Amino acid sequence: MFKGLKPIIYGGREVWPLVEGGKGVAVTNHASSGAWAAAGGIGTVSAVNADSYDDNGDMIPQVFHGKTRAERHEELVEYGIRGGIAQVKRAYDIAPGGAININVLWEMGGAQRILHGVLEKTKGLVTGVTCGAGMPYKLSEIAAQYGVYYLPIISSARAFRALWKRAYSKVPEWLGAVVYEDPWLAGGHNGLSNAEDPTKPEDPYPRVKALRDTMRAEGIPDELPIVMAGGVWYLRDWEHWIDNPELGQIAFQYGTRPLLTQESPIPQAWKDHLTKIPEGGVLLHKFSPTGFYSSAVINPFLRELQGRSERQIPYSTEQAGDHTTTLDVGVRGKNFWVTPHDLQRAREWDARGFTMALKTPDNTVIFVKPDEGAVIRKDQADCMGCLSHCGFSSWKDHDNNSTGRLADPRSFCIQKALQNIAHGEPIDENLMFAGHAAYEFGRDPFYSNGFVPTVKQLVDRILTGD
């Protein structure tokens, strides 16, 4: 047992202060979360587009039949509710009496409806709800309604204080923990603010201490855990955090390490690739249609998104300033005025096969190959409203279902990309989320000779400090 690490009381039971991070769209399912809870930690089922099953136990593909986005959105919400219920029940069967949380993204389409729908049908099975990707003010109210804990995912003391002042202070008894997700280290979507530089990571210790100081100022006891999420691999690297009076009770969340376990539901090709990720092989980028920064493995899919934005030039609809020449490639019509230098660049891209120009919401055009442009247009047309606001398709789940902005071809359909990679489509052609410590898979002797542990073996290993 690693020095100073002790069990905590969560939901009336004694558990290790080790939390499995919830990874959406079928990546954290009942098998991994149930096994994590059975090993004595806090398992987390993702309720983000979770898989559901038919009477034979076979997974039900998420196929959409609605003719409009609004109709497909209703189908998506129904899939989400059914999937969340199925995953919770199956996880609880694996770990009866264990600590099972569910994870939702506040900015996913229909988030509140899905949360209500899942909690209504899983009473007594769910211990808590973790929730980030936005400012989930109503999370506490919903959790209290069903008698479960709420665990907001934040990345600064300032964000927590805003949530506490506006809503959480009204139901403090159901606050189960506060998850500090480091915006420079964690995988998936990150809460990097406009005031923070994505290229200049900050030490998490003073940020977490500031969070604890804020919690203390609001009368929240030190026994209520702060969960450190992002960049956690070896507990020995965090020894000075454990049993530290400055920080109070600390728990640790593991999102990336549970990907490589026998119970992990991700495809074998994804598991095989994890041990090949080099240091620096995860990119913090802003291509997500959510508008948030996110961290994913650098692969051809991500490189293509980078290429789209690099093949980009601003234009004016009339001759003005430096925009003195008419764009004569990639577009129809004459009302695209650009600089002479950008015209030359556009002609070079056109000569290389990037012959289609697509307008962005920012008065620029990007150049893509025709087949890629056709996929972009089809994905935008097929939108099923998986986000509350989508930059890629301009969907919004209220206000007449439109953001009022032009759909942005520099982004991508995140529902398609994540569903594809989770269910066996080529890993080079889809988004592969991971934390920035993923390169440790290739250096950690625990995984030598191709060893893939069970979740129980992984938890036991973590408890040694390694």
C-alpha cells in the first residue's frame, strides 16, 4: 500500500480514493466501470451516447430515421436514456453495492433530459453524477431530486465559486466531491479559459490549493474530496499531495490508464496503438465543434483538421484595403476579394487537388479536396443534435435549432468520429481522445511484453504507487 493512502467514505461505503474517469460514447462502459467499483474504487459509467442492447444482449446500432434534425435529436435522446440505463444496470450487476457514478457532458444535446431519464430508472444503483463541459448550474438540483451526489468537473477555483454561489450552496448536502480537471493534462474536452495560454501549462498544485481555499471560505469541510484529474499515472509522483493539510482530502482520477485493460471495451487496434504514442503525441487543440479545447492523439484525422485550417485565407465581398484581386479558384462567383499573396497560395492549393473552397463563419475560406468536401457537407446535413451548440453544423437545441452562424467546415462531426472509433472503424480516420501522459504506456514496465492487465490488476498496481 502506497504511503499515506487511506480509504475514504463515499456514499456510505468505504472506497479507495481512486476514480475511473468517465469517457463518453461507449469508451467507459459497464464492463470497465463495474470492474473498477468491484476492485474497491469509484467506477464511472459514461452516459454520453451510451450503448444499449436488445433482448438477446446484442448492441443496438444508433441508426437515425428522422427526416429533420429535430426528429433525429429526439431519437438521440431516446438512445441516450436507454443506453445510460442499460450501462448502469450492467455495471451494478458486476459490482453489487459498489460505488457507481455516471458521467455526462452539460453541453451535450438533451443533457438534462437524459440525466433525468437515466436517474429515474436506476434508483438505488447510482451513487453520484460527474459533470463538466460547461457550467452545470442545475446539476445540484437534479442530483438532489434523485438522492444522488453531484461532482462538478471544473478547472479553476473561480469556476467552482461561480457554481457554488449561484446554485450549489442551496444543496450542499449532496455535494460528493469536486473534480479538478487539469486543462493542460487531461484527455478529452478541457476547461481552458480565454485568460489561460494553451501553450503554457500551469502547475496544478497552486490551482488545487486555491480551489481548497475557496471551498474552505464557503464552509465546505476538508473531508470532502478534491479529485485530481489529468496527468495522474504513478501515485508516487503525487506523494506530497496525499495527507497534505494544505489540500485536505485528495482523490485521484484515472481516465487514460483504464483504456488498456482486459475489460476496456475499445477496439484492439486502439489498445495496440496506446503503447506506441510518443511523448508529445497528444495535441491540445480547438477543432472540436463544442468550442472547447480538447486533447487527442495526433493521427492522420487530426493532421487533416490541421491542414484544413492551414489552407485558409480571409476574403472580402467587395474590393477593399489589401483585398484587391478576385479569387478565381475553388469558388463560384466574383464576390471573393483577396490579397495577391493569398490568391497565389489558393492557386497552389488548387493545383495540388484542393479545388473546393468552403466558407467559414469568420469570413475566410478553406480549401479541401472534392471528396472531403462532400463528406463535410453530408455530415453537416446528417446532424442529429448531439451537442447543445454545434459549431460544425450550426445546430442548437433551442432557439429554432440554429446557432445563427454559418456551419464551420474547419471542425467535424464529433458524434460520428467518436462512435466510429469506439466501434471498430479505422483509428487513423477518427478522433482518438487521450490524456497527455499516454506516452507512459510505452515506458511503464507494467505493460512490457504486451501485458494487458485486468482492471483489478491495474488498481492493485496503482495502490503500490506504481
